[in-house]
Amino acid sequence: MNTENQITVGKLEWFYRENKPIQSVDKPPVVLLHGIPAQSYSWTAIMPTLAERGFRAIAPDWIGCGFSAKPDKRDFAYTPDAFITAFAEFIQALEISRFSLVVQGFLGSVGLQYALRNPQQIERLAILNAPISPNAKLPWRLKQLGLPFMGDMLTQDPLLVDRTLETGSRYQISEQELNIYRKPFLTSSAAGRSLLATVRNLQLQQSLAEIDSGLREWHQPTMVIWGIKDPWLSITDTQNAVESLKNVELVQIPEAGHYPQEHWSEKVGDLLQLFLRRTT
């Protein structure tokens, strides 16, 4: 059963969606982390599939995103370390000791850093079109959101969600779903300011150096699910990165783009539940 929840951790309020398992099975929960400029809603078609297979599925909105708190940059730094600390406190507040982690997109890099710093907590890891190659770059579509003056203007336009999600996925998104993604930007200017601060402080190259080094020493079962129509992240760079790693499987979805869970949710859901249930 899908629920929408709020939890206050310290001074930060997290919004998250949760699907409880249909049958009570002793399996680690699954935490799904979205990218920029999405929110936990992007996982709603996949979470029931996981619940049907006995997994508790939890999808939070990152701080500054969706319906979570959008603190001023003086109160929250919007750096990878700030996100990692906040996420660690969120996991602790939910009393989760071990879980499987699914990350997607830019900000997925932050989820990867958390996993690499806390391997004892991670049962399995799934990566969907998140930057893992040192050659990855922040695309202009996202980079411009953090530029002086231009970024201040663009991040206050609710239609940036339409343009970014549809450009990245290469598919049209329904008006009903776009209304959900736009709502935080229509409700308050804080959503745009948080997005601006997030992009400005992403520190992608430093994060990728940590990810590249950490994945080489990573031993937990890992699946990389890749939409090869991604206009922002190269499948060639991803293939080269995966070839140098241990215990990592790459599965390509030819029709999908940067947000494969949006338009290919059935395919992604099937791949995830099979991966999570597979005997090591």
C-alpha cells in the first residue's frame, strides 16, 4: 500500500513515499533516490512491483527537492557532504540498518558517495543513468541552472521541469504528471532557489573521483541499468567504467533515455526485482 509521509530530522523535514510489502518477508528494504530536477514521484510506478515481491520500498524527496524542506543556503550548504549527512540522519530516523540502494541521475552521484562511505549498510546497489565515469560532465541543460543571473531566472520558471525532463528522457511527459513535478515551483520561490544552490554546489568532478576510486574496491552485488538514448551521459564511458569493476552487471535499455524509470518503469521494475531477489 502506497503512503506519503513527512518526518522531521533535526531541523529538516523529509517527504517520502513508501510501499509496504504485500507479504511479510524478511528482506532488506529498498531505498530509491531520484536525480535533478525530479522527485520521488518518478518511482511510483516501480514501487508496487517491489512491494509485490516482498520488498519495503522507500523513495524520499532529497532536501531542497519535491515536497521536502527547502532551507536557505545559510542553513543548508547544498554540497554533497551536506546531502550525505542529511541522508544518513534520514536513514537513522527510519531505523534502517541495512538496505538495497537504487540511484538515478545527477544527485545519484551523492547516493553513490553515501554507499561507498557506508558499505556495511548496503545489501545491493543499482545505478540508473547516474554519472560513474570520470569523463562525465554536467550537461548544459543542467549547468545553466546554476549560472549567475541566468540560473536565478531559469530556476524560477516552473516550465524548466518540462524542458529538462523531456529533453533528458526524449519522450513527452503527460500534463497530469508534469503538474506534480511543477507544483513545488508554483507553490514557492524556495524550490527554485534550492535547485540553483544544488547545481552550483554539486562538485561533480570531486564526487566522480571518489566514485571512480570507491567502485574499484566495491564488492557488493551491483547492477547498472542504462537508457542508451541518454543525451547527457555516454554509454561508451559507462561501458568502459563497468568493464574495470568487479561484480558489476550492465543492462542496456535501447529505447530509454536519462530517466528510464519514467517511461520504461515496467522494464526497470522487472530488472530491479529480479536483481534484488537473485541468490548471490
